[in-house]
Amino acid sequence: MARYQKGQLLLLGKNKDVYYGRFREDVELPDGRLKRIYRKVRLGTTEELPTKRMARRILDKHLEKVNSLDSRPKAHLTVRQFVAMYEEDYLPMLKPGSQDTYRSLIYNHILPFFGDTLLDEVSVQQVQRFVNQVSPQSVVSVLGAFRSIWRRALLWGKASHDLFPKKGIKLPEVLPTEREPFTDEEVNQIIEAANEPQRTLYWIVAETGVRISEALALKVEDIDFSTGRLRVRKNLNRHREIGTPKSKHGYRNPVLSPELLAHLHQRYINSSGLLFPGPKGAISYRSAIHSLHRLLARLGIPRRGFHSFRYANGTAMVELGADVKTLQTRLGHSNPTLSIQLYSRAVPSQERLLAAKLGAKFAPKLHPRESIA
């Protein structure tokens, strides 16, 4: 601990109208060495602090931490320096896809704003200012990445204050995006017009609702012909590496229809290996999406991605009366509410039937002359 100090009170600024406090503090450098530095802290203007005594009281609050018997050297790191540590020691623990996403968010958003700021000087107000300039569509992802970085900084003793208090950061309101599933007619058109193995791929994702990354990682041994189930256990990332599903709820065994099971039996019963092999292992996502888009263009169907099969599956399950637990289990979600919110839409035919029933229940008995012809 540094020797007890009272610090120095300064009146600076063009018009000598801003109080600053100056004191010495022991800090830990990135290489682990200790160094004693001068710290200058803005206390407030003479308008905010009319007397020198008021300024001294604020300076004394800063000195309490420095003079405390429990005081330990603070890490003298910029956000950029800590992110380098975070990349080396923590990011490799995440899945490759998550690593790529975090690096994109870090280098495109976080470092341009916070990079040269000392960890100790990042404030909740700065985070709010940062949030205000990020696009509403990206803010949740960006803030999630920064929160992960800050959590590591706290755990590793490189930061000492909480940047994310409950209800501390106000996020912009974002209207929910309308998700467009393929219609039943479009799904049928796509499957019937596709060549193999794309026909089987589209049929599987449409009927089971598995993610395209999960479908591309399927092997013949994942089809349990004895029970009629599909074992979802793997995931193909953007580097064409086969890993595990997004979460523990991604491990599931959806039941297959007799029609799809018979098709898979005929096509794969004497085969082994991947269901959808490419020149170098599994078919890549890029190759799969290009094939789908070419087919959509030929059929005159608006361009959409593989998730539109998944949305169609969720909507169809709701229309067919599936309960929430079945919906959640087949889609592999950890939260049943997420299944309802993301992958099901109001089914027009059901809503019209419901409206007719409500009308029969609540409509007053109209006078014959008021009735609609």
C-alpha cells in the first residue's frame, strides 16, 4: 500500500473553473510489474462545487480507497489490452461459431468505442452512450459480448466496478421482426422439384424442424429405423467442423413420419457415413443455401433461408394442435416461450374459426331488418 496521502486539489480549465484532484496510486502493469502513477480526477465545476471544502470532500472519497489498509494495486489496463487477454485465455473455450461472432462484435463495435479507455475509467454512463450509437438490431448482441468481457475482467481481478447494474442500461425499443415461413404449398413445391440429395435435406428440415447446421451433420447411424426416430447429436459450424448442438436441449430424438422413414430406409439402409456428403466431408452451408436459392428462383418463390422451413414446421405444429412441450422438445429450445414467440404465427384458418365461434357466443340477436343480406 502507498503511504497515507491527502492528495492535491487543483483549480484548472481556461477560466480556472474546474476542480481536479491529484494523487498517487499503485497500479499493476500488463506484464505484472507494479508502478506508482499520478492520478488526476475531475471533481466538478465551481458552479457545481461553490466552495473549496465541497471539492475537498469529493477528493477525500477517492482517497479513501487509496489509503485503505485493504487497498491493492489496480490493473492499469486499457480495454484493448484486456481484450487481448480475453481472446487468448477465454475465447478458445467457446465454440468456433461463437468465437467468430464475438470477434466480429469486438472489432467492429467495442474496440472502436472503448479500445483506449482504461478499464477503471469505463463508466455506466459511457456504456449508455455506447448503446445509444449502436443500431437497435445489433445492440443486444454487442452488449452481450461486452458483458461477457466485463464479467471476465471482474473475475480475474482486472476491474473492480459493475458496469451492468439491474435496470442500469436503457436499451432502444425494437419492433419484433416478422418471420416469413414457407407456406405448405411452397414446401411441397420445393421438395417435389428438388433433386437428390437436396430433396431429402429439405424434407427432413421441413418435417422435423431441425436447424440446417444440425441436418448437415447427420449420419446414417443417426436414423433409428427400429424406433422411427432421428437422433440429433451434432452440429456443423461455418468452418465445416462437426461439433455439438447449441445447448443441451439441442440433443433430441424427433419421431419421423412413416413416409419419411420409408424414404430414408430405401435411400440409406445399405449406406454409412454422412447423409449429405460433399467433396470434403459434409456439404457446406454456403453450398446448401446456394442450391436452395437457385431452386427458389426457378420456382418463382421469394428468396428465403433454411430457417423458413423451421418457421413453417413450428407454425404447422401449432395448426395441428401440438402442445407447447412437444413444440419445445422437437425444436430443441430451452424455453417453451421462445418456441411460441419465434416459430409459430397466427393461423388464418384457425383465427377465422375462432372468430365465428366468438360471434355465435357474444353477438346480440339482430332485428331481421338489421341483419346483413
